[in-house]
Amino acid sequence: MPLDCETAIDAHRITDAVSPAKDVDGLHTVNEGRLAVGDLNGFLPCTPWGCLELIRSTGVEIAGARAVVLGRSKIVGTPAAELLKWANATVTVCHSKTRNLEEITRSADILLVGIGVPEMVKGSWIKPGAVVIDCGINVKPDASKASGSRLVGDVDYEQAKLVAGYLTPVPGGVGPMTVAMLMKNTVVSATRAAASARRSQWPLQVLPLRPARPVPSDIVIARAQRPKHIGKLAEEIGLLPSEVSMYGSRKAKISLGVIQRLKDQPVGKYVVVAGITPTPLGEGKTTTLMGLVQALGAHKQRNVVAALRQPSQGPTFGIKGGAAGGGYAQVIPMEEFNLHLTGDIHAVAAANNLVAAQLDTRIFHEATQSDTALYNRLVPRIKGQRKFSPIQLRRLKRLGIDKTDPDQLTPEEAAAFSRLNIDVDTIMWERVVDINDRYLREITIGQSPSEKGMCRKTRFSIAVASEIMAVLALSSSLADMKCRLGEMVVAFNKDGVPVTTDDLGVTGALAVLLKDALEPNLMQSLEGTPVLVHAGPFANIAHGCNSIIADEIGLKLVGSEGFVCTEAGFGSDIGMEKFCNIKCRNSGRKPDAMVLVTTVRAIKMHGGGAPVTPGAPLNKQYTEENLELLEKGLPNLLQHISNGCSFGMPVVVSINAHVADTPAEHELLRKAALQAGAFAAVVSTHWADGGAGAVPLAEAVIEACQLDNKFKLLYEPSLPLADKMTKIAQTMYGAGQVELSQEAKDQIKRLTDAGFGSLPICMSKTSGSVTGDPDIKGAPKGFTLKVQSVYVSAGAGFVVAMCGDITKMPGLSTRPAIYDIDLNTETGQIEGLF
């Protein structure tokens, strides 16, 4: 400094490009500002600091001394004056416009010079006995030197040494001290970084809650809380600036590089939150999860991360509403959480529909072209050259064709390469859209004359039902995701051989579309604790869990004494079973405890209570104490406790308190849960009280996680597909047997013959009952579970068994939430979300 350049450069931009926490030169505006206000805990600028240490080494008392600083540069003069001022000297700063300069300098007990003029300060300028610090370094012609020049300072050394009490030489005075202070700052910086890396507890700024009575609507509560800047939260939990991509000030994406950086970091405790068989209103599973993490983080001072799925827009605009939790236990901002977030679901939909477009287009082109024409278009000659793309070379390898020159293939090899020969009756791939649209449940495509009569029936699914969403959730890295994308089976050919997305040539394009979507999203709770939001597969038609990557990042960030709390969709019979048998089988992680969410309302419904209908008032059975009805519904609770115990997990039952509940009802549930083998059973009031209302739950979870981990999977991969279905149905549902349709039997044989027999099972069944019939409540035993059809999600790595009439495209009700959702054009705020 000043920067040596031909084109002018803004020096402030250069120095401020360095993080203040790593600014060992002490030149960042933040560190300079701290010095200006007397905060000496930042990095001090090296040359002024070195000068101060030189002055102190003389033994001359600085406090009360008159100090004169010649020069006001950013590097020396200005910060040196500040340091002397905070050392209690009386400081005068002189510069090129100062009058009576020589008179002022003669009054100085301490004279510090940094003006860049060779030997300007003469002996007559110096008070006898003064401390003179010469910060200048200039080149002066000197014929007596071999180089023809010598270095001199801003002080005439030969004159000054006759007057000054102490005088720094040039060179060899201030320069070595600057280096020494630079080294000291570097050591301090490294020490701070090491201490931060070893720090076991986050310096988390908790956001205070002031619960109102009566409890306002979710969106009113969410808007009343001002979130922290997401960059501040990222810093608090140990993320580096380079690992965080901001999407505004309230959400961000986290780089996968965190996993590599923290690869040797011990992981925290892993807790899964599941539910009993819910009513159509839901029992507050996400609300309980958010209450739990707010209690652990804000009230028990534990490092904790909530790991959630991103909600689909289908329920948001339908009946169920959003999925940010509720009351005083929410993810904020809830409108951003429930809508587009960072666009991950849209990326999944685009990738899914690209596969569908390529699939149908490939069938069309194979049907309308000869072998030669098809091959020539797939491998065109461009500017006289012809070559296979990498993805085409992979297809050749799968076909056993060991050739790389397109002109060397025989006609038979070229035909085998070009034709996928897809059997349209076996196509398993569907288009998707992220809204509820019942009229897309069955459609006909290809009706335009340009498609030459090649029509077929197909359907749309909701976007989160796409296999690509499951791939996103189960991938462990970018390379793993790309591999899984290429392995997805879209259909079988006419010889019964699987046709994959890699055969269609779209693997690389899919990876490009999903590259950013693989990074988890960072948000926060109402009390300022971190929330990772990533992936959103439904639990009744997919595996219903958030991503492995989000959990892995969370487990590394919280450290060995921290917690990652994640959720599994719907009841434990659906989401939790798949969390264990599919997600944990893929990740290799072993959960330490299971939180089972129950409500008085749901147990009464399972005891024979009146139907619970969204939008309709609750029957008085649910708003008045009814211990007899509650007791009749207990078998459903006991089945779900048994489900958790089947995996070797301690089960902590959380009774999500509702306003109409009575203490006697809570006590009945609590005693029944403990008698059934639950580790603990507590009443939680987090909806009304935030984290404070879930402190007993947090304490029970902490205690449960101190037990030895005895987690185990339900079945081995080698078990035949049908036997895996039976194992799940008998253990998780209480079924007596599984009945396969003839179609399902044929599909199981086809999948087994194709090499998919060792994959885990993803049971697709109703969430409204432990049976396959949504109208059957409670927990019946010995029933027959019917499996209508079976298909493979090879990229995701599981086989799906369809039990009952499960639609992958929900429909809108007569009065969906659409009627209440609006945009206030004056404030720009979204209204009506819940």
C-alpha cells in the first residue's frame, strides 16, 4: 500500500474483500472502526501497533505524554494516532495543510513520522530527549553504494540522533516490528479459528417469544417475530461464508463441501419424530418437532438442528394447509417455507418432465424411422466428424459393444444401439405438477396430427411423488445423485429388459437441472434455532423423509453433544418404517430415539368417535371429557409404540395438548404409554407456549439418547420381495397375511428376474388406517393386506408395493384454501396461509 498499479484500484475494496475475522493486517473497515471507538479486541494494524510496542520498550510513559503524528494515512498515521490516544497520550495529527509544523513537532514527547518525504524532519524539529519513530522508507541516490542508492526514512537520521532520546533506524527499525506484529496477529487469528472449531456450544442468539392469549393464527404469530439474518445464523452454527449461498436475508443454501470439511467431526444424537395414525386434520407432528428443537436449543442450550421436508404446494392450496408447524412452534418465514422456497420442487418437476418428454419422443422416432436413419440422427456427422457422446459410450458398454468409432459398428450393432424397443404397456414414468389437479389422474397424450396417431393413456402425479424427489432425498453426494438418476427405470423393452434414463441419454441433463437442488436450505425457528429444509417425498406414495444430506450436515454441525431431530411422514407404520428400512439402510445412520406424537382427539377417533372432517365443527365427543371413548382407542397408540420398539429405539410419547383436553385424559394416555413399553410419556404445550412448553419432552429425549443404541433393521436385503411385504405388514400394521393380486405376482417375478429382488420395500398405502382401508380405525389384528401392483424405483433404490386405491395426484375439495389466500397489494404481504 499504496497499491502499485497502472490502472487506479480502490484500496478500500481490496482490503475490505478480506473477512474481518482473518484481516491480520488490520486494514478492514470493521477493524479500523473498532480501533476508532477504542475496541482493541479486533486486529490492530501492524505498523502502528509495532510503533506502540517500540515506544513502550523505551520505558517512557505514554499516558499524559504529548504525541505528535506526522501523516494521516490509513496504514500508519490515522491508526497510530488512535492507538496513542487510547494509550492516554495527548495526540496531535499533522498533515500537508498544517501550519507551524516545526513548532508543533518541537513540543512532542513522542514524534511518529510517516509522510513519505525523504529526510524531511531535521534535528531542529525534535524536542531534546524525545522518542522519535520513523515509519518512512524512501530511496535516495548514493553514488558510494554499489546499487547507486540507499534507503532513508522521513527523518534526517544523522541530525536527529544528536537530539532524540530514542530513534528508530531505517531500515531495521519499524520494518521488523511490522513483521513481528503481523505474525502475532496471524497466531491470534489461528488461535481464534482453532477455538471456534473446537467450541462445543454454538453462540446462538435466541429470539424471545411473547405468547399471546388467545393464541393468534399461525401467520400472525410468524409475522410478529423478526427473524435473524440468515447469514448471522449460519455463522452462529459454524458455517463458513463460502459455504452459504444467500437467497435474500431469510433463507440460504448450504454447500455440500461442509460434509467434506467436517468429515472427521463426531456426530450428534439422531432423533426421529413420528405420529400415530392421524385424523384428517393432522396431530401436530411438525409442530411437535419444532417445539422440541426450540426447547433443546433455546431452553436447554443444546446444539440442535431441525431437519424437515419441503412442503408441496398441493396441500398448501388444498385442505391441509402448510407444513411449517403451528402456534408458537414454527419455521419462519412460514409463507416462504410453504411456497417456492428456493425452487427445489420446481427443479424436480422440470427434470421429471424432461425424462417424460424424451421417453415419448424416443418411442415416436423409433416408430417413424428406419434403423439407418435413426442411427445417423443419433450419431450425426458434424463438420466431417462423427463421434459418440460419453452417455452413448456407456450404452454401448452395457450392450457389450467394445467400439468407439461410430463408422465401425455393424448394421446389427447399430440397430441394437439405436432402438430401445420400449413396450408401452410397461411404462412406469409419469409427468408431474406441484398442484392438486384431479383431471390429470388419467389423460391421453399424442392426439396432435403431428404425432401421427401415436396416442396412449397416461397420468400426472404430484411433483413430490416423482422418483426424482426420492433420489434427491436418498443421495449422499453429487456423484451418487448422478448415478441414481441414470439408474431410474422408466419402462421395460419388448424382451423384458429394463430401460433406464441413461438409455434415454438424459442423465447428465438431469444432473445439471438438479445440481443446486441437492444443496439443503437453511431457515430458522420462531426462537432462532436452525432448520434444514430439503426434499419432500410424500410418505403414503414414497418414503416420506427429508434428505440424507441435510441430516448428515446437521449431525456434523451439532457435534457429539448435539441433536438432529427429523420427521417421518404420517404414522409410524408408514413414514417411520421407511425412515428406518429405506433411509437409514442407505445412510448407515442409527437413530438414538423416536418421539411418537399423539393427541386425545386422534385416540378418541380410533375408539369409535364421530368422523373428523376438515372445515366442519368437531363433534362434542372431542370437546368434552370422554375417558371411555379414549380408552377404546388406545390400541392404535400401543401399535405405534410397538413399531418403534421393533427397531430397538426408545420411544418417547409426546401428548400434544389441545385446548379441550382434560388432565384426566392426558393421564390416561400417559399411563397407557408407559405400560406399553414407552421410555417416557409427557404432555407438551409447545403450540401455545413455544419451546418452553416442550421442555419436559426435551429432557425426556436427552435422557433417552443416553441409552446404548440398539437400533436394528426389520429385515435383511436377501429376503424375497413378497416376504419383505409380509414382514412389514405383520410387524408394523398387525396384519395376518399379505394377498398379492396376479398382476402383483407377475410384476414381482419380473423385478426379481431383472435383479431388483434385494431392494427394500416402499409400502404405498393409506395414511388413515394401519390397514389398507382408510375407513377402518383403531388397530385391528390378523387382517389381510391386499397388494394390487408392484413397480421399481431403481434410482431411489426401492420397490413400491401399491396397497389399496392410492392416488398419486390429489384433488381439490369444494372449498380449498385457495379461497382464503390473497396478496395485499399495498403491503406486498401474503394473506390467508395457514
